[in-house]
Amino acid sequence: MSRAAGPGLLRRHRDFRLLWCGETAGKFGASVTSVAMPLVAVSTLRASTFEVGLLSASAWLPWLVIGLPVGAWVDRMRRRPVMLASAAVSFLLFLAVPLAAWAGLLSVGLLIVVALLTGTAAVFFQTAYSAYLPGILAPEDQPEGNAKLHGSASAAQIAGLGSAGLIGQVAGAVNAMFANAATFLLSLLCLAGIRHREPRREPAAAPPRALLHEVGEGLRLVAGDRWLRSLTLFGAASNLALMGYQSIQVVFLVGTVGLAPGAVGGLIAATSTGGVAGAFLARRIAARIGTARAMLVFELGLAALVLLVPATHAGAGLALFVAGGFCVSAGVVAGNVVKASFQQRYCPPRLLGRLTASTAFLNFGTLPLGALLGGWLGTVLDLRTAMWITTAGVPLAALVLLLSPVGRTRDLPTTARPEPGPSRRPLERQGG
């Protein structure tokens, strides 16, 4: 493992550089998809608002269905092969979309199936990736590594969203899926080039009772620790609101604001520049005012400006969408940088996969519910009212942090939480 002294991680750590390249490529492709798939549904297949919401929900539904057992499986397996298999599956599935269109077989149903299957691959990849990073980086390098990964992910999101709009305008929304497939191929090649090899783990096969015990261990870790519990509940509430408005923002911009489909990607890309700013500022602000206080600044102060988004109108009023989206993007990414570094230091290494899966089950599990909520509200109400309701939930979710131990301290714990012992001492007393 490399130490923190000397040049930055990207210059001195080859394996991290490859992981960074692969993850950035995957985020670029995912950003293309987040615009291209709804545009294909709206402009090519004439999907309804609810169908677009259902499409967004399908990509996140696997977290609710398999998120918990995947954490236990990943803790029993080497993480890199799991990521390789996930990238390969995503590459083939996204390649199938334009091929199906050429063959005249494309439908909303097929898009939903692809979203479900690629979402399943993403569960395995994200769980393995979150647990893999601490294995190749020294603890003192992890904050820099998280900041670089989140920052590059935001930059890739900007490029991907803008590219999706450009490709959709020049070559059609369906052909934007080729770009996504290519990025997963690049991710696959980068991951294959990593030299670090993990120690052999237990076989993935396990008696059902053992698997249930391990799943329960992860849930007890989250439920019994006040810091992990507070951050997880906040993440679940925040993602419900975020996905609620993001699932219908394309329809809102095209149908209510009157924006041309080809310009949607560029406008959403402009909002995502906030993610780069958030990743850049996260460590600096947290070091100055404290990690817990920084979480409140990011997730409550900045994110509250998302209320500018539903006030968007044509012409100069598009600046409201950009400003609101920029601020919420900056707040969310900066908060994620702080939270990821905290969890990687605080959680016992052998439980990190289970912690990732347990928190993701609740955090990502509300995303399909938010997408369905947004689609339903956009159907029974007008789209602007639906946007007002869902965006209001973003700052309201941050009240969970304000009323939790996070709101009553300067810093999140900086030392690792002891492993649960046979005495089952309450986790509530651990970590400060």
C-alpha cells in the first residue's frame, strides 16, 4: 500500500489509477444512460410519464430484492472478479438496446428488463467496489482516494449528460447506448489490468442459516450504531426525494418548460458541475469546520436550494434549474465523500461488504419508490406541482441529520469501531 507522502495517488499508485479510470468510465456511461433511456422511452416509444418513472425505478429495484444477501456473498468472495463480471454483463446488456432497435424489437418492456438486469449487475459492482477500495489503499490515503473517485465521477457525469444530449440530437437517443456499452468495455479492461490480488476468501456457497446470520450481522451493525443508523436513515429519506424529482425531470423539461429533447442533456450536465465543486471542497471544508458540521452544510444548507428547480421556465428562467441543480449536486457529492471516508475507517474490514449492502439496501432501496412516487405524482397532478412536492423532500430529509448525534457534534468518529464481541455490548456506546 502507498503512503500519503509525495505525489498524488493518480501519479504514484498504478492500481488506484486503473480503478479510477474504470470507475470513471462506468460513471460516464451510466450518465449517458440516465438521459438516453428516458429520451428513448419518450421520443421513440412515446412512453407515458408513469412508464418513464417505472423505467427509472427498475434500475434501482434490485437493491431492494438482492441488496442484503449480495453484501454477505461479496464478503465471502474476492471483490475484483465480481466487478469484472458485473462490467461484462452491463456491456452486453447495453449493447443489446440499439441492436434490438435495429431489429425492430425495441419496446418499453425491453428497456425495463435491461434496466432491471443492469441494475442487478450494479448491485454486485457497487458493493464489491466499496469494499475493495480499502484493500488497495492505506487508511491515510482513503480520504484522497474517495475525493478523487467522487470528483471524477461528477466530472464524468457532466461529460456523459452533455454527450447524451449531443448524441441524441445528432444520431438519435438509441445510438447513445453504444457510448454506454463502450464505457463498460473500457471499465472491464482497466479492472483486468489491476495487479493487486486479494487473499483467498471462503467459498461463496454457504448454508442458508449461515447466510441469514451474516445478513443479520450487517443489519445489526447499522441498526445498533447511532452514527451508522443516523447516516443510513438520512440517506434513505434523501434518495426518496432526489429520485422523486429526477425521475420526471426530463419529462418536465420537455413537456412543461418546452425544452428541445437534444438540449436536455446539456442542461442537466450543467447542474452536475456542482458535483465536481463538491468533491473538491469536501475535505477542505470538513477539515476547517469538522466532518459532522460539514455534513449539515452540504446536505441541508446547499441542498435546500434545489427548491429553485420547480420554478424553472423557458428562456432566462432556465438559470433557476441550473442553479438549483448545481447546489444540490455539490451538496450530495460532498456529503458522500465525507460519509465514505468515515465508513471505511469506522467499520471493521471483514464487515465492510455487509455494511455497504445493508446501508445500500435502505439508501438505494428508496430510489425505486421515489421514481414510482415521482411518476405517480406527475400523472395525477401537473408536472410542476409534482416537482415542487418532490424537491421539498430534499431539505426535509436533512432534518434527520440535524436531529441526530451528527447535529450535536463537530466531528464524526475518527477511530475504528471495535468488532462486536461475544458479550454483545450495545453498539450505541461505541464510537463516541
